[in-house]
Amino acid sequence: MSAPDTNLQKQKRRHWGPLLGIAAVLVLVAVLFFAYLGYSADTDTPEQQPAAGQVDPEVGQPAEGTPATPLTTPDGAPQVIEPDQAPAEQ
């Protein structure tokens, strides 16, 4: 059901303030959203890793026997795997 007396000109005059406020809030939300996207974007360039076999002159050659990957044991001690030894014959 609709109102029997609708004066559109009168309603436009009464609602221009709230409609303008809603539009202003929507614009503000859009600006803040794009500002957040710009702030959180990952713009850092990754460091270039030397190709395999190349040596960085600042770092130098790794020590002989140094593991290729960091140790992941909790105590930090290197793990040594001994070969199976056959039982001594008597």
C-alpha cells in the first residue's frame, strides 16, 4: 500500500541532507578501503639470489663440511648417521 498523498517535491527537500550524508560516508569508506589496499600491498622487491655455483664475494666460500641447509634439531647439535656395522665374528 502506498501513501495517498505523495508529494515528491516535498520529499526531495526533506531527504537531501540524509542522502548527501550517506553518499559522503560511502565515498569516505571507498577512499579508506583503497588506502588500506595501498598500505598493505607488498611492494618490496625480493633480493636476488645468486645462481647455483656462484659465490658472493662478500660472503665467500662456505666452510668444508658445512651443511647445505640450517640444522633443524632442537638442541642444535649435528646429527651423525653411522653406517650399520656387521657383528664381529668370534
